Amino acid sequence: MPRVKRGIVRRAHRKKLAKLTKGYFLNKSKLYRFMAEAADRAGRFSYRDRRRRKRDFRRLWITRISAGARAHELTYSQFIFGLKKLGVALDRKMLAEMAARDATGFSELAGKVKTALAAG
């Protein structure tokens, strides 16, 4: 069996890992085994958190909409139900932006929702 020398491939792999872990603390950016562990761990966190981010933003939007609705004496569920009844097709991201930055527009929307709920 011929002898295998891995000089170029090994160096390339280590350089790639070193680039990934640049700036990490102590051995995690210096020694191969620790670089590999740190890069693997960071990759797992980033994979998980790319999915988590979607949940977190939806929770934030709902909280902001709820706060805006409560300022107009409505609960979040009543507000969303009223919007569906009116046929308003704004998503939660836009509603949260309105609640946080456009108070007059949100109050008009809340007023319309209140009248729609009162009408039955």
C-alpha cells in the first residue's frame, strides 16, 4: 500500500477551521482539537437559532400589538378577530410596526375594530 502524505489537505482543513474560529478566546482559536469543537458548537447554535429567530420575532410582534390594543381597551385576540372580520390583510410585523411607530394609524385601526366588534 502506498504511503499517504496529507500535507496540503490537512493544512487546508486547519486553515479553514482557523478562519472560522478567528477571534475566539484562548485555545479555541489556536489548537486544532479545540478549534474543531468550538466551530462545531458554534455551528449547532447558529443552526438552532436561525429557526429560533422566527419564533422570537413573532413573539415580539404579538407583544407589541397586544400592548397597543390594550391601550385602546381591547385584548390581542379581540383585536385580531376584529381585523379578520373587517378583512384587513396586515401581517403581525406591519401591525407591530404601526403600534410602535404610528400611534395615530393604529388608533384609527383600533377604532374600526371596536365598531366592527360592537356591530356583532
